[in-house]
Amino acid sequence: MNFHTQEPDHIEDYLVTVRAGQWFTWSDVRNKIYANLVVLDGGTKPTEEEVNAGFKAMHDNWVATQHQRKRQLEYPDMGTQLDYIYHNGIDKWKTDVVDPVKAKYPKPST
């Protein structure tokens, strides 16, 4: 996973969600590809198609929710927003604070 963006960028990001605990390792830790995946817990090894599909779904979800992360960084802190609401009302807060951020980072069409 990308440390800065939290973007899933490797099948390992998906694999850690499949089962609890350290259920897998790599036969070559410098070449973490499906062919080098080793199951440690006696469970079934997911197919390469399952792993790729799971990783793709995880990454697609990250892309689809990117606007939410960008908005979160753009909004003022909660105290500032509450103060704005107190002094200006909810409707003015929506117009002045929320709507510009939502316009800047629109929800992607599905």
C-alpha cells in the first residue's frame, strides 16, 4: 500500500484481507508475485484469478472514493465549521463551506 496515499498497489494489500493472522508468505520476498505465494496455515490457496479480482475491486473502490479523501483534507477543522454554523447558520455553512469543496471534488459518475 502506498504509504502517503493509502492506495492499494500490490496483491499483498488484498491478501492480508482474505484471512486473519500471518497465513501467507513469499518464497522470494524480493519478487512478491502470485507464483511465489506460499500458504502457511494449511488453508486453501486462493486462485490467481481470485487474487487479481480481489485486488482490482480493492483498487477500484479506492479510486471511486478518492473524492472523499480530497474533500476531507480541504474542509476546515470541526471547531471552525461549528463556529461558522453558530454565527452564520446551516444554510450559509452549506453554501460557503461545503458546496465549494464538493464542486471542486465532485463525486464520480458511476
